[in-house]
Amino acid sequence: MIRLYIVAVSSLARAGLQSLLAGRNVSIVGSGDSFETVAGEIQDAAPDAVVFDSSGNDPEGVLNGLVASTLASEATVVLLLDNPPAGFAAQALRAGVRAILPTQVSRDQLLAALHAAIAGLVVTHPSELPALLPAASLASSSLGELAEPLTAREREVLQMLASGLVNKEIAAKLNISDHTVKFHVASILGKLGASTRTEAVSLGIRRGLVLL
């Protein structure tokens, strides 16, 4: 069970995150509207992680508030934000943030990020990699564009392959048949030029198609 504290200026955003994670082995131990106003309360709640939805906030102000609160040195902080300014992700990670994700992250992605961050890993969305690791952008471009891009469903299946799910588990999660899953996997392998599922996942990571 993950003990989670939610911080967001908007009460609707806080309610949305609680609803998103309801019934997924997550216990919401508290919520508030800013790092500054809930610092003491968060310490008393002793959460495993703190998720901060920065919608409507100035990114630099968010980072300054986080540093001033010293929260990142005491808790695992997962930051949700869209369109960060250049260099922001690197600054946030240096400030102690353990995960940076878009505000419209899916439930499965957020849960995976929470587990990874609590385990001590750093998590970010593939779109942030070029800013954090310029070489990653070069490596990705050297692969060339796909002759035929993956569909939204194929990217979803590829993400599940990366999570180690087998065909039957993927079929159950997506409410489709095993045969349809096999069709999607074959299509993914063909489009990526991979001979195995493992190679497809590796190529998907290099192309920024898989969220780690």
C-alpha cells in the first residue's frame, strides 16, 4: 500500500488525482494547496510519496517553493506539469524531485512512476529526455523515422510489453482477445524492425515510445 499525499492549488485537481488512484493499492493520507502551507502536515502524515500537480502555477515558483520547503529532502516528490521551460526538468531533478510527468499522465503510468520513485529511481517522460540527455536526441534521430508510425493501441501494447506482461494479461487489461494481442505484437515488431519482443521494447525506449 502506497501512502500518498497530494498537493495541488485546484481542489478539482486534488479530487481528480484521488479518483484516478482510488482502489489501486494507494492510501491518500492528506492533501493541500501548496508546499508552504502543508509542510508540517506532510511530515506528520509520513507519506511514501508526494504528488504535486502544478497546473496553473508558474514552474519557477513551484521549484522555488519546493526548495524553500526542503520537502524533497524528506519525501519522494512526483511533479506533474506541462510545457516546462528549457532546463526546468534538470533543475527540478537537482532540487530532489524524483519524477516529472505530464499532468495528463495515465493511471498506470502514474502508478508505475510512484513505485519506481519510491524505490529510488528517477522517472521522466520521454519528451524530456532531449533536454536532460542531449545525446539521447542524437541516438534517437540516428534510427530514422518509422516508415509507418505505431498506432495509439500499439503504443499501449508496447508499454505493457515493457512492463513484462504476457499476451493473456495484455488481453485482459485491454478487454480484447489473445489473437488481437498477437496481431498487435506482430505489427509492432514489423514497424520497429525487431525480431523479438525484448528487442521491440529496447527500440521503443530508444525512440521515446516507452515510458520508463
